Amino acid sequence: MVLETKRLSSAMNAKIVGAGSQSIVLAHGYGGDQSVWDKVLPYLAQHYSVLVFDWTFSGAAKDSNLFDPAKYSCYDDFAHDLIALLDELNLKSSVYVGHSMSGMVGCIASIKRPDLFSSLILIGASPRYLNTDDYEGGFGSSDIKQIISSIESNFHNWAAHFASVVVDSKDPLSVDKFTKSLRKMRPEVAVSVGKIVFYSDERDTLDNVSTPCTIIHTSSDIVSPTSVAVYMQKKIKGNPKVEIINTNGHFPQLTAHNELLDVLGLILGVEFDLDHKP
């Protein structure tokens, strides 16, 4: 499903920051918006042209009717929007940084249109959240059912609890930031996208990823444990490198941005001056 009623770049609050010759795309995950990148964006923009945007399900979307649950049923639908957005902005061979669900969305888009991506950087991504006999995704079936039930019954309270679990509790300001972002979502949208995310199974997709890839995980992430990073490394062609940031939580861009920038610098071959904020 691709939005056609208006320009995607406007509908998705897209903006390009910086004026480098190489483009980087920063894609947020479930419950977030482009502001999750605020701590790393100024450093990246010193060297690159950086695209940030809000997915249509985000509470930051200008038009709350942009997301139609009947038209978004899987990650492919988001990949179509991503491809259309990059085409509209005439961005080719970009470095794609996808957080959480956006990691897999980027993988799918790169298979469909490899010309759009020079490399993939997947932060806390997971092809499947449900455990199986031979795969540790992090969640049992009852866990997922409880999450969906909680979103449906009391989204406001669930959002606060979920944020406190997935964001490093040592950084209460970031916990609060994500709580507020999550609560901006319409509850029915949160349920719909939550089902897409938590019931997704894109393990076979990994076999078809040929774009150079780096996998970034934190050392303790309840949403996507390090076992998932190891699994992805084995499945993706070219034996992609796995970088583990020694921190807690699912949001290193919020709670460990200096450490994330160090890793991104190594991947990109750029040295960021972290002692002087741009």
C-alpha cells in the first residue's frame, strides 16, 4: 500500500538535515517518531545528508487518518512506502539505519530495490519475536497475547509500563520521552501495528538480503536478545558484522547515544567529535 493522495514526503514529515554528498536514512520503530534520533542527528548531519521521517502510524503524523489498518497488514506495506518516499526524494544508494521493526522493513525494501541502498545498519532488529523450538525470539505465545490484550484494554497504562521495560530505566527522561511518543498513537493503530510487529515472521527474508549489512544490538534487550543478532548474522549473506553495545534497553539512540555514535563511526569510517556538540 502506497499513499497516493498527497506527497509522501509531506505526509510523513520528511526532512533532510545536512548537505553531505552521501545520504543516510534514519527510520524509527514502533511507538516512536523521528525525534528518537535527535541526539545523534546533529553529528551525522555534519558529514551526511540525513533523511528523517515519521511512519504513518506514528502519533507525530500530521493526519491521523493516514494509517488505515485495513491497508497495512505486513512489513511489505511499509517497505512500499519507504521505497516511494526515497524515489520521491530522488535518493539513491543511501545508508539505511533502521531501528527495531524498521530494520526488517529496510531489509525487505533492499531486496525489492537494491539500487536505493548502499548498506543497511540494523539496530535492535528482529525477524521474529515469538520463540519456537529452535529459535529464541524473546517472547512466548502467552507473552504476545498479553501484550495485545493490554493494549486493547488500557493502552494509556500499557504504554507507560512498556516504555519502562524497553527503555533503560537508568535514564528516566528517555523513558518519559518514549512514553509520551507511544501515547500519541491512536489506540486502534497501536493494536493493529502491534499485531503486525509481534506476530511477524521474516526469517526467510534474511536469506535474500544481499546489501552489505551491520547488525547492532545492546547487551541486554528484552525486545530483541543477542541470540537474535547471532541468528541474523548466520542467515544474511556475507557474514555481516555484529556490534554489541554494552548497555541496557532497546533504544541506544536515546540512552547510549555516544556509544552508538562510536559504533556508527566505525561502520561509516567517520570520527565524530563527541566532546563538542554541533
